[in-house]
Amino acid sequence: MKKDISKKPLNLANVDFLHRQHKLLINPEYQRGSVWSLSQRQWLIDSFFHKIDVPKVYFRSISKNNYDYEVVDGQQRIRAVIDFIGNGFKLAAESDPVDGNPIANRTYNELHSDLQMEFNNCNFDVVIMNEAYTDDDIEEMFLRLQNGTPLNAAEKRRAMHGQMRKVVETLGHHKIFSLCSFSDKRYAYEDAAAKVLHLTIKGGWADIRPETIKETYEANEYITETDPNVIKVAKAFNFISDAFKSHHSPKLKKYAIVTLTQLTINLLENYDLQQHKDKFAKAYLAFELKRRKNEELPEKKQNGELAAFTDAARSDSVPNMKYRHDLLIQEIIKDIPEMVLKDRQRGFSEEQRRAIYWQNAGKCQICKEPCTDSDFHADHIKPHSKGGETKISNGQVLCPGCNREKYNN
């Protein structure tokens, strides 16, 4: 099929009809949600009544999930019309009468029937692209057409092709964000999740400007939720959420989400941190209390390291992120002295596996059934995640079934 564009007027009653019949997809994945203020919606409706030109909208013909069209550009205008017809808001107090009929402070149902019909017959000029336009074409066009409230970095990334945006969207819905002091306005949670995942993929502190995160999206177009880096972030989010479950919310700012998640990933990889959730939460809260008290002191009496941390919280430059991480991890390790450093060798060597097999006479140490020397699991008696060492005396033979059950438990 060849790409083709047609143009036609579409009256507002029909726009509402298409929406109610689920024939018009207003909010495709690449679009942002409703972001217009009440006054913006009111003045759009006022423009129709007073015959003021309204910018055209863009549709694409589609055939999926019963929809006939999707909105490429004009979502905010269409939402305003549908909301008004549904009595979702009143017109502004400053709105002038139309043909002697008042419209100020009135909903659609409160208007004279002549005005309702007149409004229904007003038109959007619609540009319709046929189905030959690909998702990439549409996403590119959407970004180019934005000329109202500019898209922020998170909204632009939502318009990108590939799986990364979907992975970030899932992370952005994690319960960890209930611990935050900022709202999810304009996908702020996804922005924080994108920064954390970007840093994890980079393997350390890196530039987190929008253009560099965009490069990471492009380089990880086929990433999934089973990717090791995604799993690291999800585990850290889970740990932090669980740690603060029985404490007051720490009211994390966006920089704190980035710092605390990277710190948690580091500690989970190198220490038996899973055993110290409550102490971890207390250590962080104690640090924050100490830092805030330090801010209240006269400048000459302030602790230099804590003051520098506060300064570093004002910018996400690489040196600032690294300073926040290093000071905070130092404080947490100091406050949890019983935290054990994990054995850096996680898996048993082939020589150790053979010795463990002989040591246990080839029998599973749970079900006592014999195992072949090629079909057994060399298991840490004290789990590696709890600081168990990778040495023969801490190893035992388990059959695959018992090993899975122990892992699940």
C-alpha cells in the first residue's frame, strides 16, 4: 500500500460518537496523557463558539481492537471536546454570550439547545493518514507536530520505538514510588526509572542527560524484563520498598531514588544485605536526619561531608552522583557492622563439585536419593546470599528437585 493523506472536516458530534463507539484511539502508547489545564480546555471550547480558528488534528487509519482511527496529534483538543460534551467542566466566567445566549460558567447540558446544536456542528479539520504509515513514521510525526506544551524527556522517550520504553513503563509503576516526595506528573516516575536502568546498563556512574539516555534506549531496543540489568533494578526496588514497609516513608526525591537504587544494587551484589532490611532503613533515615540537622547549623559549624552531600544533591553530574553514593554507602556499612561480605566466588569449581559429590557419597542430602555425578547440584548449605562461603565444607549434594524446592523456599 502506498502512503496517502486525505483531509476532511469532522463535526464535534461525530468526534464524540467515534469515541463512545470505541472507534477512535485517543491515547496511543507514544502519546502523553491529559496535560491541559482547565483554562486551556475552557478557551478551546470558547473558540468554537466564537468562530475562532482551531488547529487541525491528525488521525491514522488503523484496524485493531475495533478501532478505525488513532489520534496522532490533537489529543488534548479532542479530550477537551469529549469532556465538555460529557459535562466534565464549565466554561470560563469570562466567556462572552453567543447570539445573546449566556455560556459563562455553564456546562454543555446547561446551554440553550440552539447552542448545543451549533457546537455539535462545529468542525475539526482532520488530516487522515492511511495504514501505509508505519509506527515509526507516526512516532516521528508526533514528535515533530508538538507545538503546544513541549514534551519533556520522559514523554519523548515514550514515543520511541522498541521494548525499552515498555520495560521502563513497568518499572515506573513499581511500589517504590509510593515512598517518593514527588508526583508522577508527566511521567516523573518513568523518568527516574529510566535514569536508574540507564546507569545499571552502563555498569556505573555515567552521564544521565536526556540525549545519552536516548542512546541507551536505541542500543537496547530489544531489552526485556528478563534482562540481568532489569532484574537488578527490580530486585533493588523490591528491597527498598520492603525495607521501609514498617517505617515512615522517607519521602525520596528523584536524586535519592537514583542514589539509593544504585547503592542497593551494589550492596546486594557484594553483601548479605537481604538479612538486614530493617537496619538498612534505619541507617538511611538516621543519615537523612543527621544531614538535615547539619543544614540548620551555622555554616562554620557544619560537617563538611554532609554539607557537600547536600550540595551534590542539587545536580546529577557524574562526580555528584558518585559522591552521594560513596558517602551514603560508607554510612550504611558503618551502621550495619554485622553485614557479611559475600564470597566473590559464587559457583563451585569443577574440582570442588567432585569433592562434594564424594563427600556426600553421591546422595541428595534432603531426600537421600542417589544422584549421578553428572546430574546433581552442588548447593551452599549456608546460602551465598546470606554470606555463605564457596568452600567444600559449606557444600552439599542436592538432586535437582530438592534444590529447586530449597531455592523457592
